[in-house]
Amino acid sequence: MNDKTLIEITDLQKYYKGGEIKALDGITNKIEKGEVVVVIGPSGSGKSTLLRSLNLLEIPTGGSILFDGVDITDKKTNIDHHRQKMGMVFQHFNLFPNMTVLKNMTLAPMKLLKVSKEEAEKYALELLDTVNLADRANAYPNQLSGGQKQRIAIVRALCMHPEVMLFDEPTSALDPEMVGEVLDVMKRLAEKGMTMVVVTHEMGFAREVASRVIFMDEGKIIEEGSPSDIFDNPQSPRLQSFLAKVL
Amino acid sequence: MNNFLNSLYDQFRLNFIDDNRWEWIVKGLKSTLIITLCALIIGLIIGIIIASIRSTYDKNLETFKLRGGIGYHIMKFLNFICHIYLTVVRGTPVVVQLLIAYFIIFASSRNGIYVAIFAFGINSGAYVAEILRGGIMSIDNGQFEAGRSLGFNYLQTMRHIIIPQVFKNVLPALCNEFISLLKETSIAGYVGIVDLTKAGDLIRGRTFSPFMPLIAVALIYLIIVLILTQLVKLLERRLRNSER
């Protein structure tokens, strides 16, 4: 493993019901620092399961995941410590409804990184400013629109200074007119060199921002390559029929 | 009219003033409140422990199964014990539980109040446990995942993210449990405790005039319950406001 590799996945499996259902069926891949990997595929293809396995929200039934050279699937690894360096953004935002935006963002840095309140709030406000939401710092989540919530969720994860950001269909629960503002934030994040793994149905985003696109179906990686390889020159019939349906 | 008022006054004198019978009511009320409060505290402690075990087991079942180890078996065993406790306590009348506690478990003790506190505490614990567990399970799993993905461990996620939300949701239900508990303690007379109900009944037995003492007792319960209900309402409004 060279020092550019951030995550190394080896023969990852996730079986349900004793192997009857194979959500992940032997996935092997490497994610390098600074890469933006977009995972596409039909629903039920295992792409969300793969993403959620990366920080062990789903516990794989086989295979291994090396993060920063540490096997996080090892029972002895302290996964909580590694999760601090892996930001995650969910389809349904999952902001804490009983806390203000600022509290949402400062809770984890203050409790886990032992950052002082002033420092945590200063950084949170800086980040809020980058997503044009500094004026909503004291709002509660239910006072925000979906797009605003998701932008908050992104900067909440960034408050922990993650090494990689995992996006689980971040725009799927949004009204169409709000998709753009969230993708914009993600695009800027990618331009700053953040390592990102994105599960999405936004093919435009994949084509424009991804450094590599992975196509999954039935728990396997069917095809991977640069956006132009995948979108302009698909090899496998399954990818071809998938693209014919979504493009 | 005058006659009626006079007879009412006579009854009042007979039941409460003569022989200082009002003192019985005061003493009875004191016992009732002591039993209720202490049982509530015991119930809360038991409830929190049981709810923690049960919801931890439910929430982490998959993890436990995959990672195996001794932890899974310990949790499975604890969960089983809790399950039996809940089934038995909620499946039998509280009077019977009180009698069993007094005549079987603590047969050698004749200190009724302690036995009653124990019995009502154990009983209340089961209901509190289910209220809390319901509250925990009603929180969207996404909240857990958000907490865990930020790097909080299970206990930290519970403490900083889940419990504050659960607390708001279950507070009204807990207050209602408190109110039912207060009323349920009226059966304490079964094991020779002079609580509020028993005090009224004793006066009735002495004066052979049931109206005054029993209505007085009913009014006292009602007033306490009304005060508590009002407090719950205030609390609920407050909680709702803070969420905006």
C-alpha cells in the first residue's frame, strides 16, 4: 500500500440471512487521498451498503477495510476514534432537532476533540460562512429548508476535520430546486482537495466532479473508470442499459 | 337550610375535630406521599436500568451477533431477566404484589411502609422502563447514526444526543405514571399501613358517618392530582416552546 492510499477495501462482503442475500459480494478497491469517487448503480445494487460499511455503520460479514493503514474491521480497533476522521452526510440530513445549528456543529468537536467553546464556535461560523448560512447559526433545524439542512449537515461533518467525506445520496430527499446549492458545496469541497466518496443519482455531478466513477450492480463492482470512460464509452451491457435509463 | 348547615357542621365536628381525628388524615396523607415519592425514585432507578439494557440489546442486536463474544451472551441473559420481570410485574395485580411482598418476601418485617415502598417501587419500575424504552426506540435511527458517524461511542451518543430528546418526549408520560402511582398507593391499607385512604376509612369506622371522611379523602387525592396535572401541562408547554 503506498502512502497515497487512504482506504483499501479487500474482498468486502455483506451477507444477510446466512448468505441468501448478498448486499456486497466481494468488493475490492482502493481510494486515494484527494480522489472524488462517485458510486452509481441501480437501487439495491449495494452502493449505500458499501458506503456505510466504510465507517462500519454496516458491519461487513467478511473482508477487510484498511483506513490510514489500520484494519478497522478488526474487532480490536477502536472504530469511534477512526469515525472522527470520516465525515458522513446522510440522505435525511439527521441534524439534531433539539439543538441550534451552532450547537449541532460544535457538539462533537467540543466533546470529542476537547476544543474550547470559543474555538469550536469560531470555526463553525467560518464554515457556515462558506456555505452562506452564517445568519442561521442560532436557528433550529425545523426552521430551515431541506437544502439548508443538508449544507449544515456537510459543515457539521467538516467541523471534525475529517480526512474523508462520505455522502450517502445527499440530494435524494431534496426538492429539485435545492439540489444545485448542495452539489455546489460538494463541488467546492472537491476542488479544495477533500477525499470524497459519493453515492448519488446525480449523473451530471458524477461527470463533472468525479475523478473516478464506480458502477455497481448486485453487490459487485461491474465497471470503473474516469467519468468519460463510464459515461461516453461504457463496456458492460448492464452499465449501458443503466445509463440508457438514467441519462 | 339552617338545619342542613347545622347537621353538616355537626358531622364535620364529629369526624375531624372531636378526638383530633383530623390528625389521622394528616398522618395518612404523609404516609401516602412518602410511599409515592420513594416508590417513584426506586421506580425511576429500576426503569432507567431496565430500559438501558433492553434498548441497548435491541439497538445493537446485529452488531452483537456479528461480533459475538461473551458480551452478546451477557446482554442476552440480562435482556431475558428484564423480560421476565416486566412480564410478571405487568401481568399481576399490584394488590397481589403488595400482599406477596408483605406476607411472603418480608414476612419477618412488620414495617409496612418500607414494604410498601419496595412493592410499589418494583411495580412502578416496570412501567417506567417501558415508557423510557418506548421513548428511546421512537427516536429516529438516523440520530444514532449521525452521532456514531461523528465519532461518539454508543454511551456518548445516548448521553449527548438521544437522552435529551427522549427526556422531552417521555416527560408527560412519566408524570402520568407518577399520578397513577399516587392513586395506586390507596391499597396500602391491605398491609396495615394507615395511608390517606385507610385514615378516612378508620374515621368512618369510628364515627359511623361515611360521608364526610370519604369525601374529604377523595377531595385531597383530587386536589393533589389536579396540581400535578397542571404542572405537567406547564412543563409540556415549556418544552414545546423551547423547540419552537
